[in-house]
Amino acid sequence: MAAAFDHRFLLLSVAMALSLFGNSPSVAARHLLQVTIPPLPAMPTLPKATTLPPFPTTPLLPTAPQTLPKSTAPPLFPSTQMPTLPTIPAIPKVTLPPLPATSLPNLPTTIPSIPTIPTTMPTIPFFSPPPSTTSP
């Protein structure tokens, strides 16, 4: 969707730019179409490719034997018994004293109500207009 918007925006901006130039871009384009362009140079011909010799059909490497001879190398590790490691003493278990039996304070479970704001303005007696002295 964004790519289509960018494409439309580009076309709109090109159209507006061309309309600002008036008639001169079309005249310039017509002039470019009427100009004779010199012909391009001819493509050089490449030399004919030489053919490669065919692959040999006989195997070049000797074949591997089907069975391998048994190795006569000495063993890597001696057959003597390894010495045993000393045992590590056990860590004594630590017991913690019990926690004191204090209870948590009680939290309120209800939300207090917000007081209502009065919508009428109270009247103040000394700001009221004085009574009229004439009767209509």
C-alpha cells in the first residue's frame, strides 16, 4: 500500500512540475525526437571457440583396497589402575530459627467514594440587587 502511494505521489509531482513549465518541455521533447542520432558502431566478432578434448573414460586414480590391515599401535593409556580421589567431607546442614508470628496489617478492600461536586453556585445575599423603589 505504501509503495503504491509513493508511486502515485511521484506521478502527481512530475505532472505538476511539467504543468509549471508550460509548453517548453513538449517543444524540447519534439526537438529531441527530430534530431538524427549517429549509428552505433558495429559489434566486433568474437573468435570461434576452440573445442575442448573429451573427458578420459579410464579412471586416473588407483582403486582403494576393500579391506584395511589391522593396526599394531601400542595402547594409548596404560592398563594400570588409576588412584582413587579422596572423599570430600559433607557440609553440615544449617537450620534457621522460625520467623516471628506477626500478622500483616489489614488492607481495606473497598475504594472510598469520591464526594460529588455541586453543580449550582450558591447565592450570596449581599450581592443580590436592591429592591426597586418604583412600581411599574
